[in-house]
Amino acid sequence: MTRRAAFVAAAALSQAFLGAAAAQQAAPVFAAPSLGENGVRSMAANCAPCHGAFGRPVRGSSVAPLAGRKDVAERMKAFKDGKRDSTVMQQIARAYGDSELDALGTYFAMQAR
């Protein structure tokens, strides 16, 4: 192998390594949230195990109802920003973008109590 060929091969290997390293360090890219009716209903279904179907927890539950509330998005953003304490809700809220929280807030505000 000639000196030039060895240099070209080493440069190509270096570029491949740097490209792979950069790809590993890049932030993950997720699909855009579905803020249509089905997408919002799907996100709201994630709340149902604790807050009940349509934001109405079972009778006697200590979990806050979400149905009919106008402040759900505001409260979720406060959890997300660490302004409200909760063992679970801070972690859950961080998984959503502000537009998703706004959509969830609108969804729950429209639900009958």
C-alpha cells in the first residue's frame, strides 16, 4: 500500500469513527406529537390509570379529578418546571411538550365532571 493510499484509508476510517461518535451523541429525534383528536385521546388515556377514564377517578379516590378543570395544563407545566412537588407527576409532565400539555388541558376541560 502506498503512503498516499494509507493516508486516504486512515482519513476515511477517522471520518467514519467521528461520524459514528457524533451520531451516538446527537439528541434522539422523536415523531412530532399528534395533536389531533385521536392523538390527544391517546395521551389522555395515559392519565386514566390514576385519574380515571375521562379524568374522573373512582369515588373515594385521593387522586385529583381532571374532568371539567380549566387549569390542568397550567398545573402540569408547574409540575414539569418543578414549581409543584409530586413524586410521580413531575416525571410524567416532563415527558410532554407544552403544546401537548395545552391539548390535554383543553381535552380535560371539555369533559363532564
